[in-house]
Amino acid sequence: MKNDFKLAMEEYDFYPLKRKSVDRIQLNFECCGNMDGYVEWFNIPWIDARFIDSSLVALQDNLIDGIFVRNDKLKNVPFSCCSPSSRKPCINERVQNNEYHKSYNWIEDLTLNKETCFQKVTNFFNTIFVILLVCYCFLVIFEFTILICARIVYLSLVSLPRHFPTATVIVSRLYYNTLDPHDLPPTKEEIKSKRTASVDENVAKVAHIFSEWNNSEKKKEELKPLLSNSKKNIRKKRSVAFVEGETILLD
């Protein structure tokens, strides 16, 4: 990255697109220069020679075939290096010349961004990387927690009887220590003993019914002779008299 930004700075005067990109980076990140700060611009021919007074003797050595090759005499920087937090008007021309400006001391009253763009951009991407890493770790922990909860619920559903309510199963597993013992689901031994007791009770009821039925059959057998004798007595007492074609029942 630092080599690319350095190359863009060197081609600042020749390529408008790179000039626009460099200015945007320095404005958005509030930085100036690549690795050495604003002084890097002093050794870069970023100013168009058409806007320089070539008659100045001090600049004769910086012009070669009409091309401005050095900036160490003027010591100008692009406007994008101006610090927005400075209370004074930005001074980006002849930055280190106190006599050129009124009431100005470049050591104390510097109105340029002092941090380098390489440092600012690197810190920006490091911050983004840390944020993404924290989000990723949070998602991993969240998914791992969901996996554990799902496993607990699955084991709860598998280990409990089919007729037991699902909601009670989950509550009993997750809050086993806080539930009342009477609210806990029955164990397999308790269920087995209850089933055995219910079966024994049903068998006893069936046996009682059969015993009552056998007793009733015995009573019927005992009553049969009495019933037959009573029928015979009734037949003897009843007689039928036929008088002149009419049937008369006599007691």
C-alpha cells in the first residue's frame, strides 16, 4: 500500500484521477503524506509549472526544460493536507517560511495534518479487522450455545416416556435443581411399578368378577330343584275344566 500511495503522490501533477484519489484519502482520513508526513511533498514535483513564476532566481534550479522537478524551495503542500481542527486559516504554501506569513510560526502554528496516511489507513483497516473478528467470535459462541441447547432438548425428549408432556420434560432437564421433587418426571422404575400395580389390580378385579359369576352359577344350581318343585305344585293346583265348550280355570 505504501508504495502505491507514494507512486500516486509522484504522479499527482500528471494524472487527474490519481490526484483526486490522493486528495480524497488525505481529506477523509485527515492525514498528509505517505510515511514521513507533510515534508514528503517538499521533494515531489506536484505543482504544475504553469502556475509558478519561473523568473524567480530561487526557483531556477528546480525547473528543467520547463518542468518543475523539485519543491524544496517553496515547500508547498496540497490543500487536502489542511487540518480541519485548526482554528487558523490553512497555510499550505511556503509552510516553513515565517516571514512570508503574518503572525505565523510554523513550529507552533502548523495548520496541516501531522499524521501520515499510511498510519491512518492501516489503523482504519485494523479496526475493521478487529470488529469483524469480534463479530465472528460472537457468532461462533452463539451457534455453539444453540447447539448445546438443542442437544440438551434432544436428550430430554429421547430419555423421557412418550406419554409425558414435552414442556415438562424440557423444564425438568434445564431447571432440574430448582424444581420441586414432586414436579420432576417419574423414573423408569416408578413407571414400571405403577404399570405392574395397575395390571395386578385389573387381574384382581377380573378374578373377583369370575368368582361372583361362579357363585351365581352355584346358586342357580341349588335353586333348580326348588324351582322345579314349585312348578309341579302350581300345575297340580291348577286344573282345567271344560264345561259346554268353555274353558274355565279353577284354583
